[in-house]
Amino acid sequence: MGILSKSVLAALAGLFLVSLAPQASAQDAARDAAILKCTTEAATRVPDSSVPGSHRQRTDIYISCMKAAGLAP
């Protein structure tokens, strides 16, 4: 394989990897939005974190919300 062939192959590989980046960042943005929504929902539904068991309740609400959004908690 000549230098030109290796350069072309490296350029194509680089373009392929760059083409994956926008899709990943869109997925990250959707996940970030779901995390914010679910965290807010849990804190709103169980506002007093000093009550025994409240952290478990918040966790259950968060997990349920994330699963409803089709994401892993």
C-alpha cells in the first residue's frame, strides 16, 4: 500500500468518525433533558429530603420517569 492509499484510507476513516459525532451529541442532549426533567419531578413530588425514606422515594420516581422516557436510569 502506497503513501497515497494510506492517506486516503486515513481520511475516509476520519470522515466516518466525524459523521458519528453529531448523532451522539443529539442523543446526549436528549438524555440530559430527560435527566433534568426526571430529577425535577422527583424533587417536586418528594420535596422534604429530611424525612426518612424520602431518598428512596425520589430514586423510585426518577427511575420510573427515565424508563418512561425509554432511557436507562
